Amino acid sequence: MELPRLQPLYETYKDQGFNVVVVDGKADTERAVKFIEKHGLTYTALENGEADAEVVNSIFGVSGYPTSFLIDRDGRVMYSHLGFEAGDEEHLAEEIESLL
Amino acid sequence: MKKMLVAAGLLVLLGLMGACSQGPQEDAVGPVKQAWADFREAYGEVETAEEKMPLIEAFMVEHPNTGYAGRLASAVAYYQGEELDDPAGAYGLLADTLAKNTDPEARYQIGTAMFPLAMELGEPMDLGSIAEELAATRALDFNEMIDVADLALEHEQWEIGAAYAEAALDKATPEAFLADYPDDDFTAEEAAAKAERRQVMSLANLGWALWNLEQPGEAMAAFERAAPLKTVNYVGAADTPIDYYHGKAKLAAGESIKAMELLIPSAIMGSDDEAMAALREAYAMKKGSEEGFDEWMWSERQALAKTVDTFTLADYEGNTHDFSALADGKVTLLAFWFPT
């Protein structure tokens, strides 16, 4: 997962009311913390829960990683995306701008 | 399809993490193993494709007839072929390595990584024989069968696609799933769900292959059999290509309304470019032209968008966060990932 690719998007749009929240679906705390520190990621990073607190699959039906959902200011999910390849940032930036 | 790129990305990671079995040429303690350890150490220090590829190429050129060369094949296709946009260079390195490699496991890894590049460059390549070489030494597992079917369909090799999709369907049972993961502890319910997903993946591929082999009745029967078993994500987009292939077949059959119904979730809410292209075509078939497509698509999206459920999870410092508070009044990207 090229999670660091989200950092420039976050920095570009955060002052206009854009937020990024990432959830580690496998709750691999040690690796996740190292990765986040190494890449200087500053947006909110959460860890999936277990049993009744599990959200990735039980709420969002995510079966592949990375999967992203873009949510508008009214809390409506407008878009989902599987994968995050080179070049996806441009498409995502267009989607973000259309909702801001 | 993009889903395949994602799969390729995961293979790159899995290969380098050493999840694969050792090939026969990999001496347990000798210089090749030491060279691999040295490579891994150097590789761990670099981040970009420009930095990674010289290390990968040097190792593969030096040790082409090893299982390790197989593990690196998907990294070559991804980093050199895609990230550095040099498919010819990636193909050349993989073809040279394949010619010098005698291990069926590694040859399968190299061959499946090389096949899309060969097709892109118009180079002849027999995907079926690469898979058969490995199948002659051991039974292929479900993922290998479905990977071959996916690759074949992606490049319009319908007979191979149909054969491997059918073989994959035989492995779409709870028992076969558990046999592929003997070290994992799945419940009966989980195994049944995984088996259903396997059925959908196999039947989607089989249906699309049969459609293109001009067996429309059998193709539609496969799609209809898969449809009730499919799973979708939060916004209704299927996590397998079932709706895309079914929709494309309906489009080709001239059933534009049914095609649109099948394609809308993946295209509009799932941001699948290929489904979107097919949806645009179906729209034009129904309306007589593409005029008004973008406006219609936007209104469909508004109608299909659902309000996000909130949840509470902890960050790495132990603080709990309510998602609705984080997203309140903001445009929010919620991304699910795992660290590698």
C-alpha cells in the first residue's frame, strides 16, 4: 500500500476541509507504527478492532487492500476505490475537489 | 483490470517477504543464500523504483537459475514495467531469466509476471505451457488456477481462460479452501464464505470465457449461478469481476438496460474505469448517443450514495476516536490498509 501517497493530498487540501483517516485492517501495531513514523504520516491512523469492535469487514465489507472510501461533507459515501497505484492521486484529487 | 494490478502489487510484497517455498537450486547455506541476504538488506534501504531496479536486475543477472529469481519476477514487472514505464526492459530481463531457469516453480512465477508484458509488446508466449510445467510437478492451488484464468482472459485467450476457470471451480469448496491453508484456523462458516467467493470468481471468469467462445447459453448460466453468491462492498460494488463480465455480456447481447443495471455499482460507486467505459457504451445504446452521460452519472451517484455508519476505534497511542467526529463537516478519505 502506497499510503505515503495520501500525505501530499492531505497537506494540499486539509485547510479547505479535507481529512484523511486510515485504518489498519490487520491491526499489526508494531509494523504500522514503524511505517507511519518512517514516512512521516500526520493524518489520523487507527487500528481495526476485534470481535464486536471489528469494523473493516463487518461494516465496510472490505475484502482487498488498500480500499478507500471518499465521503462528502454530509457524511455520504460517494466513491470507493480498490488499490492505490501511481497516477491514482490525480483522479482522487479531482474527486476531492469536486466535493470540497 | 485494476484489481489485477493490486494483486500484482501484493505478489511483489509476498515474494520479497519470502513467503514462497525454496526452489531446488537454492542452497541452504551457500553463496546464493548469502547473496539473497545481502540483496534483501540493500533492498530494505531503498524506496523508489529507480533505486530498487538496479539491485533487482543485478541479482537476477547474477543468479538467474534460482528460486529467488522467481520471487523477484513480479517486482520487475511492477517496478520496471509499470512504475518506470519500461515494459520492454522488464520483458527483456524476465525473458533472459526465464531462458536460464529450470525450476518449474520459479518459471511459473517468471512466466506469469512476463505474460502481460509479452502481450503488450506483441511477443508470442504460451501461458498454458508455463502453467502445465508446474502442474506436472504438483497440483496447482486455487489462486494459481484463477491467476492463470485472469491473465488469459485479460489477453483474450479464451480457451485457456475457460479451462483454468473450470479447474478453479473444482477447488471452490470449503474442503479445498481449508486444504490450501492447512496452517490457518478457519471456522466452518468462514470456510463456506471463502468457498462461495471462489465460486463467484471462477464462474465470472468461466462465463466471460464461454461468452467469447460463442457459448452464450452456458455463459449466462454461469453468470446466473454466480450472481446470488456475490458479495459487495459498502457502496454496492462487487469485489469480483462478476458484474463487469456479466454486464459486458449483456451489453454485447444488446440488453442495454440490464447491462447498465449490472455495471452501475462498479462503474459509478466503485471507480472501475473499465466498467465505466462499458456503462458509457450501454448508455449510448439505450439513449442513442452519449449526450448527457456525465450529468446522468452524477445524479445516479447522488441517488446511490449512502450515509456512512460511524464507528469507534483506537489510535496507536490508545486514544479512541469516533469516526463521525473526525469526519464532521469535512470531505473525508477513509482508507483501509495493512503495513508490510
